[in-house]
Amino acid sequence: MAKTQGHPGKVLVLGAGIAGLGAARALRAAGVDVAVIEARDRIGGRTYTSSLWSDLPADMGAAWVHGTKGNPLTVLADKTGVALTKTSYKRSMAIDQAGQRVDLLPMVKQAQSIVQAARAGVEDLENDVSLRQAVESHPHWQALSSDARHGLRLAINSRIEHEYSGDWDRLSAWHYDDGKDFPGPEAILTPGYGPIVGHLARGLDLRLSEPVTDIAPKGAGVQITTTRGTHRADRAVVTVPLGVLQSGSIRFAEPLKRKRQRAIDSLGMGLLNKCVLRFDRAFWPNGTDWIHFLGSVQTLWADWTSYLTATGQPLLVGFNAAAMAEEIELLDDRATTASAMEALRAMFGTSIPAPLGSQISRWRQDPYAQGSYSFQSVGTSWRDRKALFGTDWGGRLIFAGEATSQDHAATVHGALMTGRRAAKLILHGSSSVA
């Protein structure tokens, strides 16, 4: 990749999510003339801290720092005075639809064993297959009773589909878990991601409520057309989500590199949605981080997180991922809350209080996200993410964002690192892998 010659000139960053803010802040620190164009009326992208409850911020998108040691988000948390509260699956409980406590650990271990064996069983195939196909074709799965399969299906949903946001019949058996992890515990940010987003955006030239419609070469630079007009720049950093690139809502006047376009077309854009419920009192055990529901529908409201330890408030967050998230997203707020409460009453009894309020995410319906985060679909690998990152149109475009991170995809820190890499690429013509 050729090094940048001379001053980078004017740069437009498309998208005010973490990747875009990270890129713009690094460029501004280097004295570059940079502006950020954002479709929404707010910054943060899929890192969105709702202030609907003034005394209790709620992260409706990303909420965790995945691995606190060596993670650039830990550095930002320290700078902004944001407290990190560790969470652990060791502080979890599982309850079935009859309200009986269940030991989930044996199910998780068995699921891990079967998934490992199933993946080994397909690694020599000529072509990749889905995780579901690999598992269901394996003799270990076929020998299980229907009840055992039910429990293992929940474990796969909780530990794989929820983490990677894709349905197991779309996840690559070969590559769904490509990537690296930072060491250290998982942690949630007690006040949410808002302070970090605000820190990254401070002092930047932000153009909000301005969706991009077209990107075209113009002379030696680029022309960006939005719903409000046109902008000229020497370079543009494209950090919009993969789902937006896949939708075609932004038109590129010239074709992108073949490998980049293949990556856009082939990678999966998954879904993980939340129902945040606030109560007047806690009815679940203190010190519990995770609550797992083994309901009659294997993947409905399977995972819950308690924010009682982190905030001191009786707050529960229910999750749905992949196919179930797609289904629940079609319900209105009242029906979604009722469905979530039905699961909680099955676990804790009908005498639990009604929620004081609820907040619900619908990331697939968000036109500026069109999903939650990317995943390795059948036939894709980290190589597609590598192809997605970097320059196009002779260096006039630079692509970044969580989907472009070959090591840390689907994470906030991955998005941040690719944004900073894009800035480094503009400034110096080289960047390290992230």
C-alpha cells in the first residue's frame, strides 16, 4: 500500500460512531482539517446511552468492555472517570419455565464439547458449512434425547449466538470465532458509554442529521452528497455500519475493489436486541450478574443481565439474538414488554412487581445501523474483514469500523482501533493490524 505523500488535505469522516470519532480525533490532534458527517441527530452510533431516565443512563447498544487489560477503552474509562464493574458467568443462575433452578454448567460444557467435535468433523470438507449443519450432523448430537438437545440449544444460543449475533444456521462452522481477545474480565460501564463518546467527540466539527446518499470521485479528491447538499474533500473515511453498506442506501459512483465488495456482500450483519426493565425492588438474588431462562421456546429471553451491583438500582436487561431478535423486533413496545415479563414471571413467580418503565432497542429497523454488529457467515473468514479495511479509489476512500477489524470485530474497541488505524494510514501511509 502506497504511503501518503505530503499533507493529507481536508478529510471528511462519514459516521460519528466510535470508529469515526476515533479517526477524527486522531486526525484533529495531528492538525488535519477534518469534519464528521453523521446521519443521526446524535453521536455514538451503535454505542448509544439513553438518557430517558435522567437518574439512570441505559446503554441500548454496546455495553461491555471485553477484556480490560491492554484495552484502549480501559484507558479512556480512566481518562473520563468512568467506573468499570466486572461481570462474570460464574455469578449466574438458570431457571426453567416451571421456576426451578437448573445447573447450566453441565449443559454449557457439553455444548462446548459437541461444538468442538462437530467443527473438527467438518474441517476437512471442501467448503464451509453452517455451525448448525456441523452440529446436527454429528453423531454426538444425534444420540441426544430431545430434552438434552433443548438444553444444549439454549447453551449454544446463550454462549454463541448472543456473542456473535448470528443465527447458528448462518454462522460459519470454520470461522465464526475468528479473532483475538484482550485478557482480563468483562466489565460494564456504570454510567454507560456516554462519557467516553462525549470525550472522543469533544472539539470536533460535527455535522449531524445529514445522511450521506452518494460518494463520487471529484478531481483528485471526493465529493460527498448528503440530504443537505454536497461537500468536497481530499479524502473520506467511511465508517458507516456494514448493514448500511449492504443496503445500498449510499451509492458509490465507481466500483469498489472486488475483494472489498465481496466482503460487503458476504459478511453477516447480526442482531442483538435489549429490553431494559426498571423495577421498584429487586426480586432476584443479589450478587447475580446473569440469569438464564430455559423456556419452552429455546431462544426466547434466554439471557438477562442484572445491573443491581453496578448501579444499585433494580434494573434487568433481557436479550434476544439472531432469529429470535428478528421476530421480537416486529412487536410493539407493549407486546415486547409483556413477552419479557412473561419470561420473568415464569422464573420468579406471578407476584413480582410490574416494571416502572421499559426501553427497547430495534437495531435492524434503524436505517443508520440495519443490525447490531457483524459476524462471520458461512464462507467468510478474517480475510474478508482484512479486505474490507483500508484504501480504495487510489487512497481517496479509507474504510474503517468494527466489521473491518480482523482481530477484534463486533466490539467497541475493535471499532476504535480501526478508526485510529485509518487516521494513521492517512497521516503516515501505514498501520498495524487490528
